Amino acid sequence: MHLSMQVATHKCYFIITGKSIHFTRDFRDFKENGAKFYEKWLSFTLGQQVTFNVNSESDATYKSIYDAFVTDYGGTFQKTVQVGNSLQLPAQITTTCEFVTAFKAQFVPYMTGIWSVK
């Protein structure tokens, strides 16, 4: 999404919605190596920002995701996000929690989160 903004003038948003049990278990509270996996990229508190390093990532789990992205999609992006013939990942990305369902999962059948990306 961050790379898409390099060739567009609009804000980009990440939106996820699903059954409350799936949203909490498989997304908000999903853990990898004992840490909440998606909190690296997204806050679940309204208005809060998260900034994370991309091209200097040292955590092997996240670095492998970025490396795989470049390998899989590097040749398909427009020249404005490339240096020479290779995709240039940004140094950092910032996401802001624009909306997240405030009710406890047991009180609503579905939950939603919306984050702006810059």
C-alpha cells in the first residue's frame, strides 16, 4: 500500500473485517514467537500511530516477508518506486488506527479495523 501511494495522490487504507472470534484470534491477538504479530505494523488503539522500519529490518520473521515481497512483485511496480531495475522499499512506513470496533468481541458478531498508511 505504501508503494501504491508513490504513484497515486490518494490516501491508502488497510481495512479488515470478520467474525469477532476470527478478528481477535487470527488477527488482533495472533502471536508469533510469543509476540502479537500484527502489532509490529498496526495499533489497535484509535488514533495511535505505529512506525516501523522496512529496508533495515533485523527481525528474521518480518525481513523474510519484505524480501519475499520484493522477489515476488519487484518487477511489476512502476518506475517511480524503483531504483534502476529493482524495487526500492521505503525506509519506514507509518500506519494510523482510524477505526477499530470498540465493543468486546463477545458482544458483537463482527469486528472491523481501518488503518491509514503513509
